[in-house]
Amino acid sequence: MADAFFYTTPLHPLAQPLVEQLTWEYATRYGSYFGEPPGAEMSRYPAELFAPPDGNFVLLLRDGHAIAGGAFKRYDERTAEMKRIWTHSDFRRQGLARRIVVELELQAIRQGYGKIFLTTGFRQPEAKGLYLEAGYTPLFDVSADPETYGKLPFEKELSVLPASLPRRPDTRSSLSAA
């Protein structure tokens, strides 16, 4: 079965691996470094923020199981903030996170955004590399020790949506868990 993008919500049962694994990743990499309980980042934003018209949440499914995913929410009128970029631990190093980033960029353009903002943590060098390779501009000195910043901000201007790309409908599951 081919991989397929599935737009839904963070509350959908298929999103559980993303939520659970990201919570574990944040807890094990950062603990209470930022002065909050381990994994607090995952409960910081309500699911509604990742819903159209201002946001969106996508999973990459393979054989009906989530293997990667991500989301964006409104940052300001022309800027989407990318969040929750994730690849299942069994499927890393296959370019799946890059596919999610590209899909979310295209969806942000479809929803009227012209720019993406995001942050990643200093203990996530693979994420830092992903965003640099994807053309994101670091808003910090990349030669400095990343721990001096804690959170590493990036931004990227988005291109105009090519006319040949169909607009993805903004319809999706409701914000309930079903």
C-alpha cells in the first residue's frame, strides 16, 4: 500500500503514536530543563489551534498506521507556525520528516500563508539539520553553542502555490477523538 497524507486532528486515534512518542522524546531529551514538567510542550496548545481555517494537522499513513506527521497553527496574519514534526522511531532516516515539512508548507500556502515560523530545541540536532537543508533561515547564530539559546527559531518565505497544484479541501475529521 502506498503512503498517503491524512488530514485530521491531534485527538484522532491514528495520531496517538505521534502524541505519545513526541511526549516521550521531549521528556527524555529535556526533562524539566525549561522549568516545566517533562513533556509539558505537548499539552501547551489546544487541538483547535491545529484546525482550519487557521491551522492544520497531517499524518503520513502507511498500511493504515501513522509513520510521520506534523501541524501548523496561526502565528500572525501572514505566518503559520509549524509544530509537532515527527517520524515514528521505526521509520527514521527515510526522508519522511522532509515530506511532512513540504506537505505542510504547501497546505500553509493553500490556506493563504506566505511565511512559516518554527522553533526546535537545542537537543534536536537532526531537526536543526532538517530545517537548514529545507531552506529555513536560522534566527540565531548557527556557530554558537545551541544550548545558549535553548530554543532555535527559524523562518521561511513561502513561494506562491503553482497553478498546477490542486487545492486540498479544508474538510477534516471533527475535533472529537472519533
